Amino acid sequence: MFRNVLILMFSLLFISQLSGCGYNTMQVQDEEIKAQWSEVINQYQRRADLVPNLVNTVKGYASHEKDILIQVTEARAKVGQIAATPELANDPAALAKFQAAQGELSGALSRLMVVVENYPQLKADTAFRDLQAQLEGTENRITVARNRYIQAVKDYNITVRKFPTNLTAMMFGYQAKANFTVDNEKAISAPPTVDFGTAAPAK
């Protein structure tokens, strides 16, 4: 009986020490990272799903813009080849590859929107305008989701590296996680700019 009481007391003491040394905080922050990562992937997938319809709509009016249509299609294919699992977020090289692929698709879509300016009939097409609005909205949601993910990883990494919680992290094998790079972050995450106010001359 007395032995059981001692075990219970030591167990409670151990749990309270874990809580005081950041163990519970790391669990909460790790779950927050997973949730934010899922939202990042959700928004990137939403954009990828728009691409085929967008390409087909543009092709109907500007089929001879073959190079840019191929670039968009190939960039979308590269994105689809990367399995965006939660584990990817823990691998700096894999995350960099993922970010590069998404950046390439962003660039290709931006170039496509510039080409569209030369086709007033395409810009006036209801289906295209709807797709373009969805793309802009998705790009904005991607920016928000990325920023929230970046902040979640930052908070977690501070906990893992800060004394005394770094001792708990070392004890349980928790390490700092990779994050989206901040190099050219503004340019990468900026949504494509399309000005429908000035009609370009027909070609």
C-alpha cells in the first residue's frame, strides 16, 4: 500500500516537472504546426486544382501561347510529384524542394496572367474571370496559411532551443524544425497582379 502511494507521488511529481520544463508546451506547439501545415497543403492543393481549368480556358482563346501553357502545366506536374506529408516539414532539403516547386508554379501562373492581358476577349470571358478571382483568392489564402505556419514553427523552435526547455527537448529527442525560407519571401508569396482596368489592344 505504502509502496503504491510512493509510486503515485513520484509519478505526479514527474508529470508536474514535465509540465514545468516545457514538455506539454512542445506537444501543443507540435500539434499546432501539424494543423497549420495541413492548411498550407490544403491551399496549395486548391491552387493546383484550378490550374487545369485555367489552362484549358486560356487555350480556347490563345492556343498559340504554347510555351507559357506548357510551363504552367509542367510546373503543376512538379508540384504533384512531391508528397506533402507532415514528415516533409521536418526535412530541410525536402521542404526546400517543395518550396522551389511551388515558387516555380507561382512564377508560371504570374507569366500566364501577363500574357492574358493581350486577349481582351479572354479577359471578358465569364469562366476565365471566375477562375482568375478564385486564383487570386487562393493566393491570398496561401500567404496567410504560410505566415501562420512560419509563426507556429518559430514558436516551437524557440521553445526547443530556449533554456531550460531545451533540456527537456534534448531528453526526449525534440529538435528544431525546418521552416519556409525568408529569402525573397515577399516576391514568392505575392499573388499574381492582373489589371483589368486597362484593355490591351487585340492581336
